[in-house]
Amino acid sequence: MMRLLTMLLVAAFALSVAGSSWAADEATKKEGGEKKPAAKKMTPEERFKRMDKDGDGKLSFDEFKGRATKEETIKEREKQFAEMDKDKDKAVTLEEMKAYAKEKAKEKKPAKKKE
């Protein structure tokens, strides 16, 4: 009888430890603590091809805007599209998109000091 009581107590303890561990894991997931696996980085060509819905080799503003619905986001995209469209033909080519990305990357890098 004592042995059965001891086994039941051990089992109850094990379940309580496992349950609290599971609850902590769930709480971490809900808080966003568990990181998602990193998304595969797309090349500019892959990104452009994915955005170019009609396959004409140019992005219209609607293609560039994508599924954006918030007015703020659309305004940002309009500004970005205008900056990319160097020849002002209301379309962005892959070359224009790459040049824009290169330009923005240069802006982010701090200038080296000359000694």
C-alpha cells in the first residue's frame, strides 16, 4: 500500500513539472519569444520577378504597391516608386530597382574618416 502511494505521489509530481514546463513554453510562444526560422533572402531578380505580375519586365505602381491597404503605407510606396522611376515613365525596371537599392545601401553606410 505504501509503495502504491509513493508511486502515485511521484507520478503526480512528474505531471505537475511537465505541465508547468508546457505552460511556460506556450506562454513564451504567445509573447513572441520563440523566433521563427529566418526567411530565405531573395535576390533582387527574384523579388522583381515575383512583383511583376504581368511579366512585362516593368513594375507598374499597382504591382509595386502589392497588397498594401493602409494609406500611410501606400504614401510611402508612392514616394519610393517615384524615387526609383528615374526616367519618369511610370514604370520601374529591374535596373532602376537595383540602382535604387544600391543608392540606399550607400546612404546607410557611414562615411570613413580620413586621417
